Amino acid sequence: MSGITSVAEPAKNWITEQHRMGRDLFMVIDRLAEPDPIPMLFAAGVMVEYINLYQGTEWDEMAEIGPWLVKLPDGQAGAIAGFLETPQRNWGWLASATELELSTFAAHWRERIVIKEQGMTALYRLQDNRVIAHHLASLTHDQVPLLLGPASAVLCWNGHAWQATNNNAPAHYTSPFDRPWQDVPEPAQVLRGIRRKNLQQWLWEEHTLATTQLASTESLLPWLDRQLDTAEQWGWEEAEQIKFLLHHQLDPKLAQAPFWTARDEEPPEKHYQRCQRDIARQTRSQA
């Protein structure tokens, strides 16, 4: 890893220490990072052992944008130097373990993917380095093993710096087990990041063609950030309001329509309902 930057230096040192202890290295990849890390890893020649966590499961239809686990070949850590130098891309995070099969590590995370709370089901964004870093920083030493399972240690970029966490009791913790990370409150910045990733995933799932067309002309994440800023400015906080805005902003003609502008003293709910009516009228007139 010659010529490595100061940003990457702590990660390089961590990797060196894991090698000294005879541990294997794994990458947990977020495919919603831009650019997509997976083609870059194939180009780097490290994609020998890998698993798409959604593939072959009940979430198979989302496999194209789901998290991947990659076991780095021995002596190939230098091939990911570019990832260590650009942690702000939020491509995922690193883990280490001793004599851990990739399939076993995948089974561990598949048991933790689903979050069920107050009758709602969601997918745990374990691939997001900011989410996992925040949760690990909030757990006690006795709780960390429940989340990390057989991993001996992990290294995450927490949004500001590299954060290393050791697991003092690596083992296989199978259901039922406590999930204390679900009780950790998320800071506003992390909540915004989670919402953005979830909406990005929703766009690719529900509006694939329009999202593909948009992504061919401009970067999706800055566009999404602009829409979220607009929703916040208008006071549109409900998921249905934000998805309504995103859906119709994907249409270039509707995106420029004058009715979107909030009127003076117009409450957010009235504004939203008026836009719904105007969209419906415009859609009928074009039919």
C-alpha cells in the first residue's frame, strides 16, 4: 500500500495488525454507494469468494442493490487501497476473523437483516458504515458480540474518522437473541442518511426505468438530496408525501410544473393535497 494517504493510514495499520494476528479480512459492501463498489472490486481482482446477502432469500428481488460480503484473498489487502483512501464514499466496512467460512458469516447477517418493531418490518442497513459504527459505539462490551457474532474485529468510517471495534467473545449467536442495537436512537445526520438510502433503494425497486433514465443524465444522490431539502422546506415529513414528490419529480414535464410552489400561508398538508389534485388533473388531461 505504498503512497497511501494520511486518511487511509489508520486503516492500513489496522489491517497490518489483523494480519499479524493471523486473521482473514472481509469487506461488507453497500452497493448503493456511488460509484458502485462491486465492479471496482472485480477490476481489482479480489472477487474470489463473495456472497450477495439478499440473493436466494425472500428479498431476492432486491438482490441487485443488496449488501455483499467479500472475503479478501490472502495478500491482496493492497488491492483495496483506493477504498481506504475514500471512506467518505460510504462503500461499507471491514471485518476480520479467524478461520471463518464466508457462508457462516453470511448466515450470521441474514439472521439480523430483518427488523420487526411495532408491527412493522424493515431491513437493517448493516452495510451502511455510519449505521454500524453508531450502533457499535453505543453498545456495551457484552452486547457487541450479539451484533458481530463470529467476527473478531471491525473497522468502520463513522463519518469523521476510522472507528475500530474489537469483539471480546466471537462466536455464533443463533436465534433467539437480544437485538440491543435496535434500541439505539439515531442522530439526525444518521437518520437523514438512512432515509436517503432507503428512498434510493425504493426508487430503484418501484420506478426502475425512470430512475435509470435519471441516473444516465445526472448523479442520483445529489438529485435525491435536493428533493429531500425541498420536502423539508415545505414541511413534508410523512413517507407518503416524500415518495409522492420523488415519484413525480422523476417525470421531467411534471417536475417543472408551476403548481409545486407552496403558496403563502399554505399549511404543508393543504399544499400536499393541492399538489395531489393538480397532478391528477394533469395526468387525466394527458390521457
